[in-house]
Amino acid sequence: MGFDQVKGILEAGMAAWVQAKGRPAQLGNHGATFKWDTKESLLAASGHGKRLIQPELIGQNGAATNLIVDLRAGIAGPALRMPKGGPFIPDDQIKIIEDWITQGCPD
């Protein structure tokens, strides 16, 4: 497991959302750093002013990161579970991302 698998899961989730909604996602609304094109950009990414992956949780507790909480249930305001309105990333794939973070975000 590595970043390429995590990136693929996130990209597939967005592609499914775009297909279901019939329009491009407006990810810029989340903030200028909201992206996952590289491992470094994902680790530095913020959405609505909150780090997606808090540095202190890397290698410790992937389940508690904002990214995993948002993918599973949503963080209170401004949005609910991501991607907003679904379709949602399947739980087994969210678990892969969670484990990647807990394992220290290996390449």
C-alpha cells in the first residue's frame, strides 16, 4: 500500500461523483491547498481551514484525521459526508486510506 493507491481511491471517488452529478466538482471552494496530486500536497492539504491529515496523527491514528472522519460521516459544518451528496467512497477503500495514514503514509 502506498500513496499511488490512496490517490487512485480519491480520484475514483471524485470521478464517480462527477459522473453521478453530471458536472465538474468545485474543489476550489474548499481552499487553495485542497488537492492530492502528490503525496506532499495531500499531506499539506486543508479544506475549509482544517488540515485533512493532521501531522500529529500520522503514524498514530488515521481514523481520527479530518480526511477519514469526513469520508465516513462528515465534520460538523460547513459540509456533511464527503463527497457532498455522494456517491461515497466505499468503506473498505476508506479503510485503506486510514491504514496508510496510521502506517506513516509510506510511499
